Amino acid sequence: MPKKITTDLLDPRLLIKKVSESFIARHRPESQSTDWGQSLAMYGLLRGLRVDENPNVREYLRRWLSFHLAERVPVNYFCGSWSFALLYPEVLEEFEELQIPLQDTAERIYTFIRRNAIRNGEGILLHNVDLPNIYIDTVYYSAVLLAKLGTALDVPWEDEAIRQIALHLERLQDGDNAFFIHCEENNGGTRSQGSWARGNGWVMMTLAEILAVLDKKTARYRDVLSIFQHLTNALLEHQTKNGLWRTILDDRSAYEETSASAMFCFALAKAQNEHIALNRSSLSALNKAALGLANAVDKKGRVVGVSEGTWPGTIEYYKSLATGEWWWGTGAFLLAMAELAEAR
């Protein structure tokens, strides 16, 4: 485990620099795809660039962008293939030299989601052509992407984004508690077990990012805010003494998991930055989470304790997964630290 640090030594900017420089030193940009995990890592690097104006990070992102834009970013029925859109609208502002291919890619992804993506009879976006089921991940990789692309392209997005949030959360509620499961088969109805933390992390990130761009005077904003606050209150009850959350949120025998904890930290910090009132308990949880995440960075600058790629399964399956360094953990960590740096 990484060496414990004290609150006095916690500096989000230094952590962004350490993790970003470690990542770009060990991964050639052209070797990183535009799939969901890698795109989340690039989103974290881009977000961190606003805080730590590191020219090495900018050049790394420029090379990654140039390579994939020249190859034409693939867009297909898998919602993870749309994840390049996480970079908008900021990528248009940061890389003006790539405006034309960036604009074209944004339009292609937006059009595909609106016109070609697979939906069931209720209108719920399904995860992939070979996994035509209802996944909690899809909430983030549809609603948030529509909001980002809508902002960048100045096209409608609110109705469909809010609809996908409502439909997914209704179907994936974990019984009577406030949390959500990973997946439900669209036709068979078989459901995964347990309140999987990273899945609930996708939900918290979605709600925080959508709240940041909705009109605060609308009923729609108040509805999303109510869900956010309800889920936040439930999470506070299950934060560990180390400031993190377990991979099955309400199972004390499950291990602490870094990527979900970073997602929750990001959502709370973003809420604070968007002037969403957090009560004293929420602010305390945010500070504890920040310290817990700092302790998840090892001496080499790697964000560790991240559960591996995950299929829907039983509670025991989720608890058995190996942990290490993964793109989605690095991306969520950088997003959280960037929000914390701006909050301070």
C-alpha cells in the first residue's frame, strides 16, 4: 500500500502533476485507444490541464488527438465507442488547430446516438449490439455525452439525456435502498447482484455533470438535484474510516475500491464548485475522500486499488476481482483532483 499522508500534505495540484506525468511517461499516446477507459483517462488529463498547465500533458493529448482524428474515431453500437465525446466542449477551446476534425467527430457521435443507437421498446439505450442489455454505465456514456455535445454543437440534448437517466435508474434500482445494480437483461429480466460501487459512481458523476449545465430555475433541475442529494446521503452512511467506499457499497466484507471513491469525490467536489449546497456531513465526507484518494497513489505516481474490468455478476464475484492500476481509475482520480483544486 502507498505510504499514508497527512491532510497538511494534500495538494490536489501536486497530485495531478505527479499522476499525469507518471501516466504519460509510461504510455505512448498512439497506443491509447478511444474506448471508454482510455477516453476517461484522457478526459482526466484534459481536465487536469486546466489546473496544472503542463506543456508535456498538452503535447501528449495533442498527439493522441491527432493520431485518432487522422484515423477517424470509430463510432458504433457500443456506448463506449462514443466516449471520445467526454472531451467536449473543452477540447475545442484547448486545441483550436484541430477544429475541423474535432467538429466533424462531434457531429458524427451526436448523430449516431440520436438516430442509430440501439434502444428497447421503452426507449432505453442498450449497451452494445452483442450485449443488448440495460447497463448502469450507459447512463454516463449517453446522458453526459449528449450534454457535452449539445453544448459544443448548440443542438438539443436535454430531453433525451434526462429521459435516459430516468429510464435507467428506474429499471436498475437495487431493491428498496438508494443504490443501483450493474445490469438487467433486457428481455430475460435477470439482474446482477448488489450495489456495485463503480456503477453508482457513474450515476453520481452523471448527476453532477448534468446539474452543472441545467437551468437551475427549472423543475427538471430540481428533480435531478433531489436524486443527487438522496444518493449522497445514502453514500455517507457507507464511507469507510479511510475515506473510501467498498466495491459492494453496503457489504463490510468487500474491499475498498479507488475508482468508485474517486467518482464520488469528483461528484461532491463538482457540486460544491457549482454552488450546490452541501451540508456539513457531505463536506466532511469530501475531505475524507480526498485524503483517502491521495493515499491510493503509489511512489511511482500510479493510482492503485482500482478493480479490473467488470462483467455483471454476483456479490461474491465483484468482491473477488483483482485490483491494480486501470485507465478508469486514473481518469476519475484526475477529475476529482481537478475539481478539488478549483474548490480550494
